[in-house]
Amino acid sequence: MEKHNQTILLVDDDTAHRTMLRAHLSAEGYQVIEADDGDIAVHLVKEREIDLVLLDLKMKRVGGMEALQRILDSRPALPVLILTAFSSVESAVEAMKKGAFDYLTKPVDAGELALTVARALDFDRLQRENAVLKERLGEKFDLGRIIGGSRPMRELYESLALVAPSDATVLITGESGTGKELIANAVHQNSPRVGGPFIKVNCAALHENLLESELFGHEKGAFTGAGEQRKGRFELAHRGTLFLDEIGDMSPTTQAKILRVLQDGEFERLGGTKTIKVNVRVVAATHKDLGKMVETSAFRQDLFFRLSVVPLHLPALRERPEDIPLLAEYFLKQYSGKNRKDIRSFQPEAMEALLAYGWPGNIRELENAIERAVILCLGEQITVRELPPAIRSAAESGVHPVVPRPGLTLREMEKEMILATLKTTDGNRTRAAEILGITRQTLQNKLKEYNLL
């Protein structure tokens, strides 16, 4: 949704303060309507199409706390930001417990206002998109802890919805740290096998002999130290799902045995002669290019084809930068609670730093960065100072990486590059033109050419 289509209700009985906020919000491109008391605000929310409410706590007739309750009774999902004096922060926190999205202390900083409003509206948009997506996928579809509303993730969700109810073997590809195990779990949770076990094996973590024992089990005396019979992961996953992580690290010998299980549903334990039959769905994952490994004979072609009946690709974090704020907020909430800290949000400069970084370690690296920042933070907001040095350096460079998706025409790439750069500069065309290496007038012409004005 474009800013010029978004309406903000500004509720404050201080005319001067209301005028100042209106100027800031109008400059950001929002439509602003005003009210000087809570009762008027409640009426307007019922009568007008409003996307967000900025609500002062202290007013003459109906105060902010009462108005908040009545507004959320009328529209439970409407994002409400509380305006409060520093001395009344405790009341604002209480308002958040009652359903307010966040609060701003007076006098309101213009940068913090813009960031907090944008964050609240983005969160509201994500909730609405997820509701639509859930309706399209079916009410019972469970995405678990998978987070993201970007186009690549929406496409992945739709593929998940098609493949999960089947019994097909699935191959999940993606760089390390992108969350492949979460996707595997979502496949299992939304399949007819959800009542059965979900068994995981990291193929890269075990030596070849140990991996075979883990997968197929062994008989007593099969090797030194095998003092008793042991069931393998395939047996334990009977009537459920077996997740083979980093399958590209599996030896050729083990690959051949895996292929047999996939083809015939049977195997023998190490040191045994009895054939064991199992009913298991296999979901595999790798950060390696199995296609290239097949070309060099490092991976069996027949196993590759058997595994990749339904391929699912998980995009790198740098390929979906619009999801970074959503993930950062999720991890902030998670680790603030874990460390018993009351950290509300990110300073604008800190969020810009997160967006400027390339994230070679993907979501895992982002999670670690936010956990570190929460531990080091002494205030109510994460600042650039609490972020790891590499992220601070990326922010100081002032360049936000934009990665075009493969398969696009040059014209489509240029359009995406312009849109992504404008997004990282919060619509600042002068700064966007500098990053793109063109003049502001050239950028203006491109916007007209692509109907982006």
C-alpha cells in the first residue's frame, strides 16, 4: 500500500503539538485527519477508513487509555501508537499491554516518528497479507516459525501448500542459515504424517560409518563398541518423516543405501541379514549445488532425481531485504523476553545498518546479531553501538546492497533496482540517485518511464 493511500488519525488536545506532528506525517506522504479528544477519535475510527492512530494519553473528556480500549473493541487489528510525556512512560507501557503497538515520548523526534509509524504499518500489512495467505492456503496450514512477507517467500508458501499434503520426496536447497529445517518441519506439520515422528539427521556432522549406523541401526557385535542392537533413524521415522540435512556431504556408499530405501522401502541393519521394511517420507536439504556435484560424479544422479521430485528453494536473506525488519522485530521480542529486558524497538540508524548489511550468514547471523545487541543494550532501543562491527562497517559505507533476481530482463532488473534503492532510502530520491550513480533528473525520468510516480 502506498503512503498516499494510508490515513493516520492524530489525536491530541495540544494544538501546537498536533500541528507539528501533522507537518512531519504529511511530509512523509501520509493523509492525516485530526481529533482533539478521545470520544471524537472513537467516532472517526468507526466512520472513516483509518490505517493507524496516534493517540495522546492525557485529554480532557475521554483520555487515551479509555479511547484505546474502545477503539480496539471496534477494530482489534488497528495499530495504535501512544503519545506520552516521559514522566508517564509507565502508563504507555500499560497501554501496550492492553493492545497498543508502541509508544512515542514527547517531544516526538521526527526520525523516530517516521520509523515507528512505518514499522507499525508494515506489521499491520504483514498481518493482513498473512490472513489472506492463510485463507488461500487453507485455515489449517501451519507455517510455524517461518517469517516473511516478501514475494520470494509468498511463492515458497504456495509451493509448500501444494507439496506438504502429498507423500512426495522433497529436496530443500538454500544457503547455510536460511532456515531449511523450518521448511522441512512445515512440510511434516502440514502432511497426513503429522501424527507420526519427525526425525532429523545432520549428514555432515557424522563420519561415514557412524552415519550408516545412525540411519540404518546395527546388530549387537556389528562393530567394536556395538554392545547391543540399536534401531536406526529410518526405523524410528516409520509412518513419519525423516529429515536428512546436508545430504550433499553423504558418502557414495551411503548414497547407494539411501537410494535403495527410497526405491524399495527396505534395508538391513549393519551386521544384520534381516530385511526391514519401513514407510517413511524423506525430506532432504543441502546448501550445495547437487546438480554440479552430479556432473563431477560426487553425487549419484539417480539419487538426485529421486530426492528432487519436488524441489523447494529457500532464498538468501539478501534476496528478500524487506523481510529483515520483520525478522529483526521477532528476534528482538524473543531475546528481550529471554533476557528479561524491556527493549521496545530499534533506533532508525540501527535499522538502517541492518538493511545495509549483506548477511552472508543469513537468518542465523541476523538472529545472533540481535541476541548480542539485546544483551549489550542498556536502554529501551537498540542502537548502532550494540551491533557487531561488520554490520556497523556496512552502515558507514552508506551503500545498501541490492541483488537482482535471476531470470529477469534488463528492463525488469532496472525497475527492481530502482524500487529497492528507493526503499532503502525511505523514498529519498536524491540519495537513491547517488547510490545508483545517476542524476536526480535521470531517476525522475526512469520513474515516469516505469509508471512509478
